[in-house]
Amino acid sequence: MTDPFRIDSPTCISFSGGRTSAYMLWRVLQSNGGLPKEAVVCFANTGKEDEATLRFVRDCGEQWGVDIVWVEYLPDFPGYKIVDFKSASRNGEPFEALIAKKKYLPNPVARFCSMELKGVAITKATGLESDETMVGVRADEAIRVPKLRARGLHLPLVDAGVNRQDINDFWDKSSFDLELPFRNGVTALGNCDLCFLKGPEQIMGLIKDKPERATWWAKQEKTVGATFRSDRPTYTKMQQFISNQADMFNADGSIDCFCGD
């Protein structure tokens, strides 16, 4: 059987910053005795990733001795810029620039954000197309496979039969890891922090944990005069709801009453 991680032609290894794509990169390094000269590893930063994701990308590069190219979207020519851990955007600047250029918000039907901020930016930075790109999708994510195959993307983890448990086992034994909680098979803070494709309970939980997470998303909705989703409350309303819930309690956790001492 041909090793799906072997590389003998120009290839972009698209590193999302998560555990799965990091494992894919590690398998490539193992199969090729390091990073092949024909390959480039790219991480596209949207500016809305959690700080732990940025640290993880940096750590993978340092721990495995591999050069990871950090790319950010630009609205004007050449369409991208190269950054690093220190200079990477942390306040959604690339994402906000894309929204300002489009003059409308991405949504579940028009999910242009991932394609533009990641796919297009990486393609412009590397000159490599979809059929020359590896992405980290597992064999147990079958629902995603047909569409990605249709775009010509390489899915080595699918070809190798790698599943979630394989990924978990690898990171359990690793000397470092992504410092984000992993519950019920989901890294809630993976990708953009409050991505509109995440479930409503997940979004509310993340806002409750850190209310200021909603501020950037609420600002985009106000600026454009639209919402990321029409089937949910706005980010402003979700943030206000969490704030009102917290206001029911005193700083010491007790509830106001009028019984007296």
C-alpha cells in the first residue's frame, strides 16, 4: 500500500492549528524523514483564534524542527502577508478586513470566510492549488470527505484510516499539546472563537466563560447592519443575556433578598 503521507511533488500542508492537522504534519515528517524540499507548511491566521492555538502552532514548529509559514489575508494586492507568532493578529484584523471588503457577513449559506481567509490566502502565498494541498480530516469525518475530494484536496488521514482515538492516543503520549479543553470529542475553542457554525449552547458557554469574546462579533453585526445567523439572537443579545444572568448574583455569589439580618 502506498504511504499517503509520502511527498514527491510540490505540496502545501495546510495546518489549521488543531490537534488533527498537527498529527497529519507529524506523520508527514515521519514518512519523509523531515519536511521534503517540495513541501511547505502553512498556517492561516484569521485573528480570531485563541491564544493557545497560536502557541500550539509555534510549539509544533519548535518541537519538531519544521518551518511553518504564517499567513494572513490582505484585502488588497498581493492578497496576503507573512507574519509570525509575535506579529500575528490577535483582534480579528484579517477577518474584519474581509468583511469590510465584502460589505456583508458570512453565514451558514455563504461561508466565504474560511475559503478567503485560509484557502485563498494560502494559495496566493504558496502558488499551490487545491490538488496540491493536504488537509487534516479524519477517516471518521466521512460527511466532509466527498466535498473535499471533489475539490481535489489530499486527505492522507482518511486514506490511512486515522480516527479520533488515534489522534487522542498520540497527544496523550506527547510531551506538549494544544492547551484547549477537549470534551465529548470537541475542542470548543478550536478555529475562530465564536464561529457562527458552532452550536448555540457551545457559543453561550464560551460567552459565559469570557463575555468579552462576543464584543468583536457584535461589532461586525452592528457595522454591517446584519447578522451572522438569522435563526439565532445577535451576539449583542447573547452577550447581554449572559451579563443579565450574572447580575442576578452578588460578587460573593449570594442572591439579593429583603429578609434583613
